[in-house]
Amino acid sequence: MSLALATALASVLGFYLLLGIAYGLYFVTIGAAQMVPAARGAGFGFRLMILPGAILLWPVLLVRLIKGRTHRPAPPRALRGVHARLWVFLVPLVALAIMMALMLRPVEPLNDALPRGVIFEELVS
């Protein structure tokens, strides 16, 4: 990766985060209460908890705030079904990943020798 490309990517990321911080502060003070009526009167702790998500997801929240689209919360029974299906998929996947990591680890160390640096060589001499 060239230095110019890395600089451009860092600038874009910095600009994104700067806009996110500005929108996040607006969202936790005013916008959350406009989107979700239950957020009215929420305390400082709640606002502090949603601030990182508001900073990172500011484009999605901005579009929802502009459209004025609020969604009804899903019923708990439907969420339990989704949660159960996710666990049925994730538990074997995580177990398989752990078994593969254990199978693929090296049996013997790849290199027993300590790296020889300038400081180490001066101490030995």
C-alpha cells in the first residue's frame, strides 16, 4: 500500500469519525427522544451507552431520523426463535473452529533460538 493511499484512507476514516462524533452528540441529546419515545427522560448512563453505536452507525441513524421511520419492536416470542436458531448454528461453528485451531497448531516450536539483537550480543561479549 502506498503512502498516499494510506494517508487518503486515514483522512476518510478521520472525517467519518469526526462526523460521527458530531452526530452522536446530537443523537444522544435530542435525536434519540425523537426516534424512540421510550428514550425521553433517559438518564446519563443510557446516553453514554448508546454514544459509541451512534458514532459508528451515524449514517443509518441519520437516514432513519430524516425519514421519521420508527419501527415497532419485535415480539419477544419471535426474538426467542431467532436467538435459538443462531445458537444452533453458532455453537457447532465455534466448536469446529476450536478443534481446527488445535489440530493445526504446530507440535514442536518452529524456532527455539532467541533472536539475536545488538543488545543481546553486547551482553554476551
